[in-house]
Amino acid sequence: MAVTFTQIKKSVYGSDRVVTGTLAFSGNYATGGEAVTPATFGLTRIDLIIFDGLAIATDGGTANGVKYNAATGKVLQYESAATGLALLEKTNSEAYATGSNANVLVIGA
């Protein structure tokens, strides 16, 4: 798996659990996104994943848009196209920028 999660804090709000932490990407991207499960975040259900911005490389030179697709359970990364088109999904087997990571807030149970 090319995604790991480092938890910062886990809280309970009513019947929901809220987890914050850093989602780190390594290796190569897989078309359609990287699979995450509730267990990735120490939960039994994912209701929503909120990213605090972009997936950013440790050198700050590369940043990609990130999105959680609840229907597929995958996190997708998008990058700008050289042609000036709107953001496009990263291509299959394209290497992640070194240290690519994103801070997340995950709501679930």
C-alpha cells in the first residue's frame, strides 16, 4: 500500500469519532486512487475526509490536489496539466513527489 496514516488526535463528538493526522503517500500512484479503509484511521466507518489543502512534497516544490471518493473508498491526487487545462488525475505508476503528504480530518465511527 502506498498510503500510511499517522494519527495526531482522536476525539468523540456525540455518536461520531473525529480523527486528525497526516496521510503520507509513497511509491507510485495507481489510477483511480489509493485505497483507504476505516481501519486505516482506527475507525469502523468513514463518513467524510476533509483535507486541509494539498498533498505537498517535503521540499515544498510539488503540490497536488487531493480528494476522497466515498463511492470507491479511494484518495485521488490531481496535478496541473502542462497544456494549461484543468487539474487532471495523476497517471498510473507515476511516482509520488518525495515525502508527499496531506493533513486530514476524518469523521466516522
